[in-house]
Amino acid sequence: MARGLNKVQIIGNLGADPEMRYTPSGSAVTNFRVAVSRRGRGQDGNPTEETEWFRVVAWDSSNYKLAEICNEFLRKGSKVYVEGRLQSRKYTDRDGVERTSVEIVANEMLMLDSRADAQGMGGGAHESEPAERSAPRAAAPAGGRQQQRPARQNDEYDDSDLDDVPF
């Protein structure tokens, strides 16, 4: 018998700065919205563009601080890859109407902006820090399955091969 699968992968841009809060038990959770645009041609042959908005929630776990990483390094306009699962929640709005909200519960986030782009948006390194110490380009996934790049002699990451990635 086959197992079920609930997996979502998106690449898009943040619509606003992330918002982090803490649960009563002290766990960090960060919420943000990602716009994913798709271009095509309409029936009349003219170019069209559709934008879909996704709510994303990132949680800290005991071995990986995804919520804190998202809050610290992502900013409005940041280009990100988010992987996770879809989750729906029912709630009652202010007018007493029951509504359903669908969100992506992230388990992996990769920052796709170049370091210069991230610094221009207010993310990345502080003015007093050298560029070598700017925000990490990728965050490792939850569950201990961390991606590591080969280290240089001085234990700094070598990201020279990342410019050859086709996306």
C-alpha cells in the first residue's frame, strides 16, 4: 500500500518583512507571505502574468532554528525557495464566519538573492562587517539532514560554485 505525500516547493518573493513571535512554551515561529508569479500567453496571444500568494510558517526545532533564521535574514522582496507541507486551519473571523486558511509549514528555506541584493534590501551583513560574514546563502532543512559546502582552510564557506546553478 502506498504512503501519502504532502510536499510543496515554491520559489518567489516575500511580500512583507517576516513576523516572528513565541509560543507560551517558548518556541519561535515566523510567518511570512511569498508571491509566486507565472507568465504565459492569453487566448488572444498577449502576454499575461498571474501571481499566487502563499502563507508560510516556519518553526524552530530542537536541532534547527528555521524560524529565527527566516526572521533574521529575510526581508520584503527577498527571493526564496521554500519547501514544506500544506496545512489547513479553521478559524472564526471577527464577524463570526467560519473560515479556512491554507499555509505552507516550511521545513527548508533557501535564500536565492545574491549577497549584494540582500544587503541592498537591509538583509545580510551589517555595515561594519566584511562581506565574507554576511547572511548564509542557504539554510539547512529540519530533521538533521544538513547540507554542507566544502570548507576552505580558514573554515569559511566556498560559494564560488553557486553562480553556476541554473536557476
